[in-house]
Amino acid sequence: MSVPSWQQRPEDFANRITQSLKWIVQHMQQSGERSPWSALTPGELASRIPLTAPTTPEPLEDVLADLRDVIAPGLVRWDAPGWFAWFPSNSHPDAILGDLLASVMAQQGMLWTSSPACTELESRMLEWLRRSLGLCDRFAEGGAGGGVIQDTASSGVLACLVAARDRTTSGLASTRGGDACSGLVAYTSEQAHSSVLKAAGICGIGRDNLRLVPTDDQFRMDVRSLSRMMQDDVAAGLRPCFCCATVGTTGCGAIDPVSQIGQVCQKHDVWLHVDAAWAGTAAIASECREPITSGCELADSWSFNPHKWMGASFDCCCLWVADQRPLIDAMSIDPEYLRNSATGTGEVIDYRDWHVQLGRRFRAIKLWLLLRCTGAAAIAEMVEFHVELARSVEAAVNAHDCLVLAAPRSLSLLCIQHIDGDLATQSLLDTVNADGRFAVTHCKLDGLLVMRIAIGALNTDQATVDALIQVMTEASQ
Amino acid sequence: MSVPSWQQRPEDFANRITQSLKWIVQHMQQSGERSPWSALTPGELASRIPLTAPTTPEPLEDVLADLRDVIAPGLVRWDAPGWFAWFPSNSHPDAILGDLLASVMAQQGMLWTSSPACTELESRMLEWLRRSLGLCDRFAEGGAGGGVIQDTASSGVLACLVAARDRTTSGLASTRGGDACSGLVAYTSEQAHSSVLKAAGICGIGRDNLRLVPTDDQFRMDVRSLSRMMQDDVAAGLRPCFCCATVGTTGCGAIDPVSQIGQVCQKHDVWLHVDAAWAGTAAIASECREPITSGCELADSWSFNPHKWMGASFDCCCLWVADQRPLIDAMSIDPEYLRNSATGTGEVIDYRDWHVQLGRRFRAIKLWLLLRCTGAAAIAEMVEFHVELARSVEAAVNAHDCLVLAAPRSLSLLCIQHIDGDLATQSLLDTVNADGRFAVTHCKLDGLLVMRIAIGALNTDQATVDALIQVMTEASQ
């Protein structure tokens, strides 16, 4: 029996997946064969794609050929062994398989009723990760708090900032807006991620009212400054509502003193959010855990991105809150067309009330596959191995006459400078990126240029790091 | 050579995909075998999953067995032929394959430099869809406007509302916040999606300052009321900044008169956003297009969700803006660690500046696979077929003594009532849902209960719709 033009038989779908596996395997095998950066110039890829969609279907082999010839040159190989740029964004094979299953199951988990599996597996996966990372019990499943998957840390911090804003204003910021947001102040360090600033602009608090707290000589938030700023703000009649501490800053991986920050926040009834987007994964390795989870018992919310170092495949940000109520109060909507008996009982979680979006993908399944098929121990071994690789780079820098660390090594992240200043550091950056095996990016610390080496790609190895050390040291004379 | 515990050889990954295909094919084949709703009670699924993650890896066959025995009973079969609840959320096999490729390629498209392929293919896919839907040239690629993929329509409307808010306040709402948001007013109809209200609460305008414009006897925004409300607000010294028109409301699929609304908005320099989340797909069928795209030349932004009817697999919302500038002004952040030469030239799109999130998945690839391998014509045929199915339900309702349409059929969406009132309609809803082949949900129109029949699942067919008609008519005596 023929199927309609818009349908596909499951067995035909399976054949098409099989047909694509050859390209997939080849693509994976080639991860280190060219520069991780794309050599294309702006517009080059687009110029090779027609302006109009095809009307009639094209054979899959043609599309796979274009994938190789047209799309692949425009890819950046975030999966290369020499990927040391920004932070890793790993797609572990088990997570890829899990996400394929999510697409096949096509759940839309806005409500418990719209997918009990998506809802309950998500709560449980957050509990698995909470225990694996050693996060405190106030975030546990089944208590006053709990966990949720956000797409990205940016969405997570926005949701928490709005919840905090509403908690301080008894909800008036959400209902009345405008004046009800007046005088609200939020805090984060000078080294915090730009998403905090973006969220402050979006939510009506205003970017000008996000205080950028100075940092100490290791780029950690200076708690005395924070305390003084809050006191001054309160004295001026302003209303501190939110503070974001960073565990592993984007620049150099600095870890803010969360416990001390938490004490200051408690004094002023300020919501403490911990952004451990990158470094959070490392808590799965017991030797790395302590500074990462330290103080989490004082946090109102805590988040990290398994789609970075852990390999859960973009996008997947895990967020825990100590108390569901303020988040749900801020994000809940209850139109007639979404009412149902399960929600009515109050016994189930409806995750649409935990973030900006209404609809939601079954992201928990990729965590489930990753944690069951690869296992927490292997992820911990990976973290330890990457930290060990970073130690070898650190040793090489320390042994070199012209290279210095601009900040202490943080886990597997290094910030390297040439002692001759920015021009020499830029030249080093250019040389490393031009080599063809590596991708590195920069930041500035104390106003000076820094080459960041963020070790964490799934397939990186000692040989690649040794080659990096060689190029780096030879280029820095 | 053995690989480290956290890695997987590409050929082993391919084998594991192959091993999973049997489950996948079986799962797909069983889409109509049980009630689309899950029979589980709250907590039942979670009780079958351990509280702690496994430390060591488990065999894939064990996980696939649990997928069948533990997870599958908690799935809601959004892919069932009898899925008529809410709106469809289709995962077309070609889109599933495309999303698998996205996971494998592991791009993070925050910047052009971080993935030229992700960036340029996305712009081009939005252009393909713009042309396929017949949207106006001001949204075209390469002009002052352009398109972007948001995760969901909720994120899209939030981004546009913030851009509108900032346009009206010359950016002060983002920088100063608080008072700078005072007096801002936004508009949408009483029938609009709850995401507009949620966004108004999030962005500092305040839910109370979202005017819910009354609707006419067909549940379309009443333009004279809108005009009067805006005039009154201006006269009262308030600042109208944003209006959301809906093309295909969630309740009954009503299509607001966008052209007339646009004229009112222009008079007061108000940003007009069009939310065509569900109905937008139907514009790909020329016979359905006119009311859907009508007036789009007056809109500042226009969005629809290919992850609904079109089958692009959750999540994928397409958003076009007539002018990039206000959106970028509102969403742009420019930290040192993201600076790069391509961005510096101003010649490339950095999509991180087009939404709340920073990181982004390579979602364009699933649209590319879907449009190339299935083709726009087949999607149009599907839409026309579903509309035809809805006509058969409409005819049955019209021929029935006890059933009436509470609103005119909109494309493939029907709102059905029993003439004896809510109790009888509820009984009808319960009977249809209890049958085991169908899933339907409800809404209220003019305060009365309505059974919604949203036809649009990829695999629905005449036989299933005939069975629905039979159950429905027999139950309504």
C-alpha cells in the first residue's frame, strides 16, 4: 500500500538512518583532520544554497552529498581533539542516541498530563545529578525545592532573576510592572557571564541596576565590597533582590566564595543564584568537588550545563531551586485550555511553570542514556584526565621564560600571557590558531589580553595537548 | 587499541544506533495501538527508577528494555492517528534525521564565527520558509529585517515585546528599568495565547498593563475596541508599545484582522507582532494562504512553529522581523570573550543577539532535511488533506441534532458543543477520551465548555476521523 507523500514508513525511516550512518561515522572520524575553525568567508556557504525551497522531494544521497560538500566546510569542529576555545560543548554518543529517541517519542512535556514520562524522568534525572554532584538536600526531588531542565543557563538565570524580583516585590513586579520594579538592585561580579546583564535588561530591573562587584587578585567576587554595596543600597532606600555568584567564571574559571556571599545575601533577604555552567560538571569527580559545591546550602538556585563538559549535547541546563514556590508564582499561567485533572490535584509537577517557555522537549532522556550507558564514574575519570592535561600545560608555562599564567589554573582552564604584553600574546594566539590543529579564544584580565586554553573536548588527548605545548612554547621566544 | 571509558568509537556508535532501530521502528508502528493518553498515575513511573545514577555502564539492551517497560507506559502518543488534543506536535522522520545530524555535528551557533554553517543555513532556511509561506519582502534575508529560529513561540513573543518596549523607551527600559517601564501598555485579544501575558509579567511592563481586547462573534480581535483602548491610553498619558495579533487562536483558531490592526498600530507607533504558531504552517498550501499572511506587510514581527503542524520536531519556532535593529539593540551583549574579527566587520549575523539565549543548537538542519527530502508540495498536500478531514467532521456536526460548532471551523480545528450545555459536552469529551483511540482536549468559548478537535497528526487518516465521528455522534443523543 502506498503511503501519502508526507508520510514515511517506519522501516523506510530506519533504512534512511542506516544510509546516513556512513556519513556520520566518517564525519566523526574526521574530527581532527582540519583546523577546528571554518575557512569560509561570510556569505560563501549561503551562496551555494538556492534561495527557494524545493517543491518535490530530493533523494537522500543528494542531501548527504551536500552535507559533505556544502555544509561541512562551514562547520566549526567543536568536537576536535584540539578544541580549546570558549568552553567545550560536547555531544557524547550516548546523549546523541538519547536525543534521537526523544525526537522519535515526540513528547511535549509542558504538563504532567501531556507527558508523565517526560515530567517524572526529568525530576529523577535531576535527582541523579544532584546526588552525583553532591549538591545539598534542599534541592532534592520531592521536597520544597527540586530541579528542572532549562535550555540554557541564560534562560535559567532570567527565570531566577524574575522569581527573585517577584519575591522581593510580593509579585507586584509581575502584575503592575513599571514602578513596582523601581529601586530593585541585583549583584554579580565583574567577571560574571554576560547573561546576567542581559537578564537584568530584559526583566525590567535595568542593566544600570546590576552592580558589578569588584573581584580580588584571583578574580573572585570580593565579599566585603558586596556587603558594603548592599548596605549602601539599603541605606539609599533601594531594594537588593538578587545576587549571582559564579563557580567557574567564563574568563578564567574563578570560583566565587559562595558561603560568604550566601551569608551576606541572607542578611538582606537577597536571592542567591549560583552559576556553575561550565565548572559544575567537575563536581562529579570527588577530587574536584569541594570548591564547586561549597556553600550551595545557602543558595536559592544553582545551575550547571551538562551540555558543556559533561557531553549531554546542546541544549541542556540543569537548574535546582531550594523553594519551588517563587519560581512557579513568577512563571505560572493557567489558561482554560491547559487545565486538567492531574494539575487540579496539585500532586504533579507541570514544568511549564518552571521557565519562560510553555512547550518542552524530552531532554531528560539523553541524560538517562548518558548516565546509564556511560556511567558517572567514566565522566568523573574524564574530568580528572582533563584536569591532569591542564596540569601539564601549567607546568610547561611555569617552566617557560616568556609565558605566565594570568590567573591560577582552574580545573582544566588556563589563562596564558606572554610577558611582553598584548602584542606578543596576540601573536601567540594567532600562531596557535593558525597551526591548524587547535582552536583557542581570548579574554581580558586586568585589562590585559589572555589566551584561554579550555581543555574538555571528549576526544582530546595527551598527544594533542603535547603538540599544543610545543607550538605554544616555540612561538613564545 | 582500547578507548578511554568516556569515549566511544564512531563505528561502535553506529552499531548502537542500529541496535536501537528495532525499538524505534516498533515504537513508531505502535502509534495507534493504545490510548494516546498514558494510563499511569502520578509517581508510578518515578517509583520504577532508582534514586541514584549508576556508577558503571549498563548494556544498551537493558536500557532499551527499560525504555519499553518503564518509560513507554508514561509516554503520551502525540504521534497517534487519533491525536486531536491541543495542537499537533509532529516529528517528521526527515526532521528526526536532521536533528540527529545536528547532534552529531555539535555546533554551537551563538556567533557566525562559532558556526558559519549554523548561521548561514538558518538565514537561508528562514528565507525558504518565507517564500514557501508567501510572507512579505520586508522579512527577506539580506534586507533590514530577517528571520531567526527561536525555541518556542513564548521566547519569540518575549523577545519582540522587549524589543518593542525598548523601541518606545529609546532603550531606557533596558538600561534604567523600573520607572522607565512605567506607563507602558501592550495589547492582545481575550483569545490570545497565555505566553503574551507571561511575557508582559517577565519584562517589567506588568500583566495588568496588557490590555485584553474584546473579540467579535467569531472570537477575532475587535479592531474598534483596540483603537478606542489605544486612544484612551494615549489620552491618559500612557505609552502603547506592543500589540500581538493572533492568526489561529489556541481556543478556536480565530484569525485576527491583521491589516486593520496594523493600521491602528501604525497610528500610534506600536510594534505589531503576529502569532501564527499553529496556523502559520497552512500558508504553505496556496488554498489556505490568504487569511494567514494577510496584513503581514504591516507587522514588525511574525512567527510560527514548524514544530507543530509542519513536523519539524520540537523545538523550532520561526520568527521574522521587519527591522533587525530594535531586536538586536535589546538583546545584544558584547563581552570581551565573544569578540572576534567576523563580528567586528559588522558583515555577519550573530544570532545570540536575536533572542534571550546565548548558545544555540543547529536547528536549521532539520528544516533543511524536511524541506529537501519531503518537499514543500507534500507538506501542502498534508495541510489540505487535514482540512478536508476537518470538513467531514464539520459536516457530521452540522447534520447532527444535538451537536453544534461553537465557532466556525478554522482550517483543521473544530470546536464542538452539545446543545444541552456543559454537562453534556463534558460527557462527550469523556466518552471520546475513554474510547481508547483518541485524545481530545477542551476550551471555553463565551464561558461555555467546548470539545476541541485539532486534526493534524502526521499519521492521521480518514478511517480514524470516521471512527471519531461515529463515537462522537453516537455518544450525543
